[in-house]
Amino acid sequence: EKGGFDTYMLKEIYEQPSALTNTLMGRLHDDTGEVDLDIDLDPSSFKRITIIACGTAYYAGLVGEYLIEQLARVPVEVDVASEYRYRQPLVSENTLVIAVSQSGETIDTLEAIREAKRFGAQTLGVINAKGSSMTREVDDVLYIHAGPEIGVASTKAYTAQVSAMLMLALWLGRARGTLDAEKGAELLRAARELPRLVEESLQPERVANIERIADKYKRARDYLFLGRGVNAPTALEGALKLKEISYIHAEAYAAGEMKHGPIALIDENLPVVVVATESFLLEKTVSNIQEVKARSGKVIAVVSDGDEEAARYADDVIYVPRAHEMVSPVVNVVALQLLSYYTATLLGRDVDKPRNLAKSVTVE
Ligand code: F6R
């Protein structure tokens, strides 16, 4: 049932190219540059959008915030469902509340949706599990079609959720007239490349390099993850994955925040994973790498193929396929999933059943 893999988690990491194909399939129309999500809600009726979710799904929501604000120019806020449900949210019928959930059964997210509906919001679920409770509570569903996810640590659901957020941003941007046809077509082509780029990320030499790095740093007590812009959530997701399955303490920050506190943690024992792929802000991220090095931290840089400038100051480099910045979170996170996976397995952890965690959290 694990299809030749040792664990469900590894199987699901490797299923990502086909899962993403299913997420995107039939929804992106190259010829017209249009995105067809089969959503009945009126995209021009929203004045603001709130995304609610928990854990990994929340990080997919943070990527969604960035993409929707950039492409559709609608104000977006993202909240963890356990906070949202108790904070008497400001909602009107012009608010779209998007719940992101793999299982569709997470109690906090379900209750947050109910709360939003009481205040009159329109609701959309970005959900994996067909027929789950959440699918019946929301006004409309965008299924991510990632297939069943059994490993407790979410992998393929995350990349599929992020891809779904990208499609939503494209759909909203086109419908609201903030995204012109040419830019829309460019991003649509970039999205279409995702299954192939993720497939490339899983090439044996790349995976072996990540396993080597995991082995080198597996005795670290703490890890720091940094990223910027659309990849700030990639850092958060990388840290969460490492904590969940290896039990190594990890923190993540938007790279620009490093100076405002976490820099005090840096010494020769601290591995710092920096997402430093192609970006209009790459220069700033490279200075962060130099700042870490100046304090003897160990830098593991995630860098776009061929970018020697970004790789130059790092102790270890994980090269990833070049991707359009707007779609790069999907590609970049795969490297961090593998880093956590190998760190955990080299430490002898049971990655499919990490201690204290349940696959879906149906009690508060
Ligand atoms: C992390 C993880 C959890 C879930 C969270 C939400 O690997 O799996 O953080 O993402 O419990 O679950 P869903 O998406 O089912 O609502």
C-alpha cells in the first residue's frame, strides 16, 4: 500500500507531481488565458477576503494572501481558525471567507466557518477530502484533488493547496480586471510547469544531496528558517515540518525580521535554512546570509539552479529548479519536506506517526 516506499510520507512527497497535475487539470486554459474553477460565487462582489485554517493549511493561506493581494488587489487577512472563531470577526456579505483544510474535519476551522456564516459572509472551502463535513458547510468548494493523504505530516496537500490559492488569485485577478491577459497567460504557463518542476526537484542527485545535509546537521538542537515575500510562508512550513517529525526545535521568520531579535540565537551550532531563490528581493536575502555567516551560523541555502552568487556564502546549498517567483513556493517547499524527512528518519523517528500528533484534529 506504500507503493514500494518505506513510509506514507515519502510516498506522498513523491506523489506531488501527479497530485499537482490533478489539482491543475482542466482548470487552466492556455488558449484563452482563463481559469475555470467552477465556482458560483460572484468574484466582483468581494470587498475583502479572510482566509482561515490551521497548521500547514494556514501557511498555504499565507501564500494565498500574498498572491491574491498581488494579482487581484483585494485586501486579504489570514487567521488561524482557533483565533478567528472567538474574536468576533468583522464580516459582511461583501466578505469572502476561504477555509483551507486537507481533511475538511478540523473542528476549529469548521467552527470558524460557522461563525463567519452567522455574520453573513460568503464562504468557500479549499478542501481535499471529498464529502467531508466542511464541504457541506461552505457555499462553494474548490477541491484540491491531491488524493488521500495518510502521513500525519502534510506534504502533497500543502503543495496542492498553494497551487489552488494561485488559481484562485488568477481567477479573481482576471474577473476583477486587475490582471491583464498577458500577465495572466504568463502566470498560467508558470502554473502549468509545476508538476514538471516538482518532478525535477525529486531527481535522485538532488535528494541525495538533501539527505547528506540532513545527516550533517541532524544533531542540531535548534534550527532557524528564513524566507521573504511569497516564500516567507515556505520558511514557516519548513520549520513546522522539522518540528513535527524530527522533534528538533525550529523557528521561522520573515528574513527581514532576523535583526529584530532572532539574530541573538546565531552561533556556530545553529543551522539557518535560507530560502534564497530567484526574487526581486534576492539581494536582501543574500545580505541576510552574510549576516548569519558573520556570526558563525551555518547556512543551508535553497538556491535556484545555476545561481552561484546566491550560493556563494552558504555552507551547504540545495539547488532547486528555476521557477517563476509567484509559483516558487510550491517548488521550494519540496526541498524542505525532504530535509525534514531525512533528518527525522536518520534520527530513527517514526515519521508517519509522530508522537502526540493526530492526522485530523476533531476536538478542540
Ligand atoms: C502539519 C499538519 C497540520 C494540519 C492542520 C490542519 O503537517 O498536517 O498542521 O495542516 O492540523 O489540518 P486540515 O488541513 O485537515 O484542516
